[in-house]
Amino acid sequence: MIYETIVTTADRDGRPHIAPMGVRFEEGFAILAPFRPSVTLDNIVATQSAVINTTTDVRVFAGCVTGIQRDWPTVVATQVQSVRLADTLAHTELRLSELRDDETRPVLRMACVHRETHAPFPGFNRAQAAVVEGAILVSRLFMLPPEKVDSEIAYLRIAIDKTAGDAERTAWNWLLQAIEQHRAKPSE
């Protein structure tokens, strides 16, 4: 099972980096597999640490994927040389245990060394799930045919129209803007 999360890291100077990333858990370890090139990967190799953030604020996913907003408030992690989102439901601090190198997609086996809960989980919102799925689509625009993107967006829009709050509508509009901008680029 893959969980869609926000992974935060910091470089050696403490500069934060925020990235949506699918995470698996195996035998008590978090498994990250970032594609190269990757600031997340570089930061983990440099500091041996990262943080998984559990959030329902889908603007973070959409903002990072589209590049419209990549800077979100962070605070220093409790036990590892990293940062976490300041506004997150929970976070898990990770320490690098094993790096299986690969020229395309290295696999990082991370020990979970500290967990904190900051707020209760309010429940599921279909619009939040639609934004996360839309963000995944936007991250793959370079490889998906426009018809596939259009049909997926049309289906996801149903959940947006029925259940979105202001944050979800903002995030959704960022995704639609990114699709328009991608299509406006001249073909290579």
C-alpha cells in the first residue's frame, strides 16, 4: 500500500524542501523512492533524515506539484536534522537506514524514530482525494495523452463540485491552471 504524503527535508544549512511523495511501510520502515534528480534525495543523503507529514491541506500537494506555491511554514523536527510542516495533523521523523542506489529511482529504507500527533483527523473529504489524484495527473502531464487527462479531470470534478471547501477549490484551480500552461507550451 502506498500512502500519499508530504515529505519534508532540509539541506545541511537547514533550508527546507517540501515534496509530495508516495510512501510505503515495510517491517516498521518507511520506504521512499524518489526519481532522480531529486532535492529530497540529495537532502536525505546529506543529513540522513526526513519527515513524513500527514495533512489534509491539499493545497500543499497542488502547490508543490504545480510550482504555484512551494513554500509552506515549517518548524525544526524534534529528533532528526530536518523540518516538518508547521500545520500538519501528524508527523513521523525518519533516519536513513539503507540506500539501494539506482540511476533512475533509488530506494531509501528509513527507520521511524519519532512520531507526534498535532491535531485530530477530521475525516475524509472526497474533494481532498480528488485534488491528490489531480496532483498526480499534473505530475505526469508529460507522459499522458490529453484525452486521458481530460476524462480523469471530468470525473474528479464531480467530487470537487459536490464536496470542496475553499482550500480544495483553490488547490483544484491551481491544478487546472497547470494543465492549461502545459498545453500552451509549444511542442518540442
